[in-house]
Amino acid sequence: MFYDHQQIEKKWQKYWEDNQTYKTSNNTDKPKFYVLDMFPYPSGAGLHVGHPLGYIASDIYARYKRHQGFNVLHPVGYDSFGLPAEQYAIQTGQHPAITTEQNINRYEEQLRKIGFSFDWSREVRTSDASYYKWTQWIFIELYHSWYNKNTDKAEAIDTLIKHFEEKGTEGLNANQNDELNFTAEEWANASDLDKEDILLNYRLAYRAETTVNWCPALGTVLANDEVKDGKSERGGFPVFQKKMMQWSMRISAYSERLLQGLSKLDWPQPLKDSQEYWIGKSQGAQVQFQIEGHDEVVEVFTTRPDTIFGATFMVLAPENPLVDTITTAAQKAEVDTYIEETSKKTERDRMSDVKNVSGAFTGSYAINPFSGEKMPIYISDYVLMGYGTGAVMAVPAHDERDHRFAKKFNLEIKKVVETEEDVQENSFDSKDSVCVNSDFLNGLNYNDAKSKIISEIEMKGIGHGTTNYRQRDAIFSRQRYWGEPVPIYYKEGMPYTLPVSALPLELPEVEKYLPTEDGDPPLGNAKTFAWDEVNQKVVATDLIDDQTVFPLELSTMPGWAGSSWYFLRYMDPQNDGEFCAKNLSDYWGQVDLYIGGSEHATGHLLYSRFWNMFLKDRGYISHDEPFQKLINQGMILGMSAFVYRIDGTNKYVSKNLASEYQTQQIHVDVSLLKGTSDELDTEAFKAWRPDYANAEFILEDGKYITDREVEKMSKSKYNVVNPDDICEEYGADGLRLYEMFLGPLEQSKPWNTQGLSGVYGFLKKFWNLYFNGDVFEVSDEEPTKAEYKVLHTLIKKVVYDIENFSFNTSVSSFMIAVNELQKLKCNKRNILEPLAVIISPYAPHICEELWSLLGHNESIEFEKFPALNEDYLIEDEIEYPVSVNGKMKFKISLSAQLSAKEVEDLVISNEKMQQILEGKTPKKIIVVPHRIVNIVI
């Protein structure tokens, strides 16, 4: 019977949509299971075949859990704010909302074609005001909260104000920007403005001067992961380090909890390691060094206070405020030049560049508090302002980077840890030794020396033991248009939150999407974007009088704001009264399975954990962590095609002749190849782009053969394969099976369209099991033991595979089972009905059609997954190979129920064995039950 995949797939996609088959109920006595894909950003290019890989895996698992009787939440939505739509708006004038809507419609059309079992009724978009109303509400909650270290959680700011009213800062243990000291009386006497300023020091969302990655060409601040090699990832524009007043999120308050929480999560170890490294916990001491001729001190954090006697110079971060104060006139020009150069590097670039050594001398000296020796003070880009104190005491004998710096600038290298190593040539970084040349520390091991020196530091009153974290507070404002407006207005220069009743604060219309002439963010172009405090509404900007009408914040939120809590909104997406009803977040709880790319390790996954912990602290949800199990899917790689252009010409030489010429390798679109071959369609190539219209070709055997290479699938490499084309030719079920068949989910693997024919052939075989010629024919006859064995072998394998996410081996098992059933000419209902259920998570369309033909009126989706009966897997007979003196002589079939002794007796009495023995008695007989018989004679 002809397998018409196009007609079948259209039919069932329409059925699922019309019947809302995958709509999830919140009211059920079923156990819950929450399966989620990482939030897609709807780009203009649409999906290529690499994108659905994770979605197909999560969809198989969601369908499998429904078959197991779970109430499955498997939603979809769009992370629809983003820089690409804004850049397009700047270039064309088209509003980002229009571009985004078009892109989403394209994505949705493609996703529906692949047959995903999403609950479309729960779709959310971060750029919808009904959604970002609650992103703004969470910001307001963060603003009105502080972190109490005594209770180890976030609390309402009112409890902090109460503490100030009763005790001032006495007994306060809070996360803060600066350590403040004042009495209850001083608090009471402070002006309202001063009180607001003090509270900003503690709020979890706060405004402060911060060093940021500033991109003048884009007119905005960029996150570290949006910058590559000193240039913006989008557009490749120069990026500079710049100090600006910015909103920040106090994620640093959660560093220890974020670290400890990792142990409870079922995540890939490399991903946990990335977060652990990013958080960067270290224990050591904070120490103050006097500066010769200045009142100021340099404060350093060091993890090796035991080596303080070997500290021979100091290095400050170029942006350390002390640099201006202590740089001498003679060194000022050199220092200023160095600071300018450093501003072109991001913090991430500076952290990763461990080989290059650079710096500048300030002209000033610090005094080592224990040796009394003078230490020249340098600046260098390897010291970061945000980590520790923005200054390090350099111990070149025992730190590789300090050693390279000392060698470059000819600075003293002093051994203070015993080693045979020549520290003048190489640093000795080990802690497995004892102190030398260190006065009262001499002879002490690392732990004893560390305790002793911290005690001395504290007795001298120049510092204390402390724990430090590399993770810094997350910058939260972006100078862009297309993002969530920050619900803040300014009165006398101080920020105040809008009332919750005024939310959402909607994005205003603007004439242009670039910064204003005064350098304000694009929202500065809005004509209606001011806050009327009396009438509690947004009014025209020209009404600002700083009496009753005040300016609103012109920055917008970063791309990660909306994606830091979307998993909660899916639980209750239509709720206008709260971000998510508590009873629903209690029911759905954590995401049970989260699938997405590893590139989000230190961005989205950290911010989501932070916001989740915060919302739990404030009592809005009950679970600590958002994502219990996480899988990083690998990439599907493209097979790029290249032509060879002879330098300085418009002539192109075929692959195997290219070595005879000076050539340049150029990517060409894979759609220009003939069929599935490597041959270029030269006419199509000439029509592809105007500059190729007059191309000439040097052919081999009358053909132009392109070179091929496996690379990341991307639009820029012209190696993208559109899933729509695959669905058209091989069907969505073919695409789904093939993507799983390519290899283990977590690994990267190359795409090869030719490979689809094998999977498509399997689907046709599977389809034809249910037909006799063109007639649907399924028998109610009882299956044979052999047929049951094929079915239950498959059940056992597929259950194991799905639960271990080994989807590729399941597809192989389907093929084996269908081949065996075809050989047995099986058409029994008791085999073919459960077979359709087993395969349906992978290939839902064909299985729905077969289920319907089998006489069922309901969707196959909620049919119970077939139960394994191990009895069918027990062998009746075992074929034993009989080996004599290490050589296999013959095979004998015996009952599987026989004991080893019974097997031995039957083998020895066998006629063939008697001929081999020729009357001799075997020296040794070894029976491996159900496997083999070995005889030594």
C-alpha cells in the first residue's frame, strides 16, 4: 500500500489542532511531569534541521510520559525581545514588533509541520505587555528586597528599615555595596533622600556606577557573552570598557547557595563545572598595605596569605580608583595610554589571555606590612576590578602569572616556600611544602601557616580572614529600545518604583531606534514617556516639571530578564492577577526535564536559578531550583560546499584541479549542487549572485566538483538545510526518526540528506505490515511465541533507551523488529497495536493513522504504553556450541531448563561426541549455562 506521508501528516496535524489534543489540564489526579525546551529566539532565518534536535528528543519523552499516565506539561513560547530585531529596525525603520511577529509566525508554521506535542494554548512571548508586566513586577520585588545573611535569604526591605529604626546598622549582617555605620538616631534624623540613598546600598536591584562593555556603534551595553575578541558578536563593532550608572542585580548575594545547589541537580558535569568556576569561591585573607607618601591604603584579597613575605610588588586593575591618586607625574602618560588600551578589552578577554604580559608602573610604592620592604605598584589588565578588591600582592616565586610579570619588568623574585625548583626560572605554585624566608612562619605547612598569618593580620588590625567569590553582580540595564522598560521614575535624582497598579509600563512609540543626540538611550526619543505621580499615569514627556511629573528610566532590561522566569509563567499563562498562582507552582514544581544548548551555562541558567531562589525566599513559590534534570543536546553539523576561485580572476577551477593554481576557497550554497551529489550546477551558480554572472569554469570530465567540509550549520556558511524541504520529501516522521538515528543526543554529528532514504524505507516497511497489498488487513488470531518475543524484546529495549535518552538505539531496534515481523509475515492485532504505541513517540503521524485504521476513535497519544512480560523472553531451547580442546566441533540444541550436569550428560552421550572421544574419558568438562560447552581430552 502506498505510504502517502504528506496526506497523513496534514490530516493529523489538523486533528491535533482542532481537538487540542495536547492541551494540558491543571485539574487532575494524575502525577505531573514537566518537559521543557530552552526558550527559542525567533530569528528571521527560521529553523534549519539543526534546531529541532533537542525539541524532537523532548517531544519523544513528553509523549512517552503521557503513555505512562502522567499529566505532561510541554509548552512552547518565544524569547522575543532581542538585538537582531532592533538592528533590523535601525536599518529599515520597521518596528521590531512587526519583524518579531513575522518571525514567530514562520517558526510556529515550521514547528507545527514537525508534529510537536506542544500545548499551544500556553504560548508566551517575552515582548507581550501581558507577559512583561510580570517581569517588571519581579524587578519591583527585587528592588524592595535585601539579603539578610543571618537568615540566609532575601527579605522585604521593610524589615531592614525596621532594623535601622531600632538599632541603626548595629548587628546588621547584609549583602551590601559599601559597609555603612550609623545609629538609629542618625537614621531617624536623615532626610528622605538620604534614606533612599542608603537603602540603594542594600537593595537586590540597585543603581550604581559600574564598568561595562560599551559599544558606541550599537549605542548599548553588551553582556560578556555578546562580545568576542573586543568586538560585538552582532555586527563586529569595537567594544570598550566604560564606567556608567547602571542597574545591577545582586546575584552575588546568592553565590554560596548557587554553588551548594549544584550538588542536588542532575546536570551534565561540564555544565556544573562551568558554573562552579564562574562563581569562583576562594578562601583567604583581606589585607591592607600602606602606600608610601599617601594616606590611602591598597586593600588586597589573597588566597595565599602564607606567602606574604614573598610579596615583592603590587598590581592594580587599570580601572582601580587609586590609580589616579597614586600615579606620579613622570608616569602619568604611560599609565593613561595603558588604561586606554585596556578599555578595548572585555573582562572575559582579559581573564582568558593568560600568555601575554603587559603593564605600567605608577611610580608609587606600597610597604609590605611584615617584611617592611618597598613594593613597586604597577597596573595590569590581568587584575580585574570586580574580583576581590581590584588589587593583588604579587608573589612571583609562587604564582606563574606574577612570575612572568616579574621577569618582564625585572622585579625581585623571593622564595618563601621550600622547593628544589629554581624560582628565578620557574614559579613553584604547590601548597605541599613548608615556609622559608618568612620569619615566624618558617617550617610551618600551608594550613598552619595560613591560620597563623591570618591571626597576625587580625592582631595588627590590617585585615581579616574571608571568603571571596569571582561572580559579580549582573548588570541589568541596556541602552536599547527593544526590551522591557524598567518600571522606575526619578525624583531629585533618586529612583522610585512605579505602583504595581501602573503595570505594565509599555514600550512607547519612537520615531527612530538610535540613541538621542544627547546620548540618551532610544527611549529618550519617545514623546509620551513621563510619570505623573498625582494621576498615576504615563504622560507626555514635555510635561516633566520635576514637581508632579517626573522622568522615567530610559534603559530597558537585558535579554535574560524575560527568560529568567518563563518556566513559571507556563504554569499559569493567562493569569492577570499574579505571575503564577501558588497552588499551580506547587503542583507543577520544578521542570523535570530541560533540554537545550550548553552555551547558556553561565548566563540564562545562573540567572534563572537566582530568580527562582529569590521568589522562593519571598514565599511566592516553594521549590529551590527551577530545572531538576538538564540535558545539553549536541549540534547537527552542516556539510558545506566550496568552489575555488583563481586569484585575481572570475574563473573557478574544479576541486581536483585546484592544486595547480593559486586559489581562494569560497563557500557556496548547498542548494546549488545537483541532487545529492557534489557537482555544482554552474548555471544556478551564475544566477545566484550578480558578481558570479560572468563566471568561467575549469571542469574535470565535463563537471565542476565542489569541495565539501563538515562545519557548524549556519546561514553564513550557506550549508543550511530547511526542515520544510525534508518534511515535504520524506515526511516529518522521517525527519524525527533520522535526527534521532544520527547518533547520541549529546554528541555533535554531521547531517547527510542521503541518509534519510534508509529511515523512509523503514517507515514504508512499517506501514505495509498492516496491509495485504492495498488492503488494510489485521488478524485477531493469537500471535505465536516468536511474534510475542519480537514485541517484548522491543518493549524492553525502548523503555530502557527512552529512560536513558539513548534515542538513536531505539530507532535501530524499530528497524530490527519490523524486519523480523515482516519475515514472520505477522499481521496479528495483539502485536501490531502495541507496536504502533511503542513507535508513536518517535513517529506520531503514521502511528495515529494506523491506530485509526485499527478501529480506534481516540488519539493514540494517551494509550497505555505496552507492559513488558519477561516470560516471552525466556528461551525454550539453547543452541550450545561444543568446543573440544579449544576448537568448535558441533552445535547441539537442548532445553533451556536443563541443569549444567544434565547438559554435560547429554553432550557426552551425543553420537558426534562419542566419535570424537573414541572411547577416551574427558580430562575436563566446563558447561557455561545457556552459552557454551568446553571439553578437554
